[in-house]
Amino acid sequence: MAKYWASLFAALVIGVLTGSIWAQDIGKQVISTPNAPSAVGPYSQAIRVGQTVYLAGQIAIDPNTKQPMSSATIEEQTRRVLDNISAVLAAGRVRMANIVSTTVYLTDVNDFGKMNEVYATYFKDAPPARTTVGVARLPRDMKIEISAIAVAP
């Protein structure tokens, strides 16, 4: 038994030192579309692993003009964010109905009701689980950011 554990430990150490333990292929696929704001840093719009799609947080940037909608109302920003999420999902052949979880970040929790009215129009049947968090500030002085997880059919 001690020999087994010593071999396992040695394999683990060699794997970590060579990087091979971290380089195993998990089938990670990048999902990207010009119909949503492009990533502006070292991240992807979305990553698919198996049937699960992990979407980066979206803010209200118009993908056509590439301009932030900082002065738009919370309703307009929410709509743009959810349309951006929809576009990324479509690029991965996934629908909004496949979203199982979202995280909503609001700079003003008093906007929750207005955001929720728009949000509800995108998720009429079996809405996803959701967490809503009040934050001090968002990139480009946006009022809202939403990230999501979806399961592809």
C-alpha cells in the first residue's frame, strides 16, 4: 500500500512540475460572436464544456456601435444586456430557455423592480435560479451586469 501511495504522489509531483496535470483536455470550447460586445481582456464571451455553457458578465454595450449605454435607463440597459446574452448563446446554438442560473449585479438595488420587470419578459416559463447583488461600481459606469450558466440540449 505504501508503494501505491508513493507512486501516486510521484506521478502527481511530476504532473504538477511539467504542467501536464493542468493541461488535460476537458473539451473546452470558446463561444464568440460579433453580435455581442467583444471581450476586452483575457476572457471569453462564453466557454462550453460538455453540455454546460458559462457566460461572462455582460454590460450594456451596443454591439453595432461598440458604445456603452451608460446614460440609458435601467430598463434599456437590462434589455441590451439580455439581448447580448441571447446573441452569445445563439452563437453556441443554445437558447435563453436553457439558462439555469444568472447572477445580476446592480449598482442601485432600488432599480431591482424595474430590472425585474424587463428580466421577466425574457424568462416567462421556468425562469433560471438567480442571485442579485448590489455593488458599488461596474465597468464603464453601467447600472447592471449579468452573467449566466446554461445547459445545452
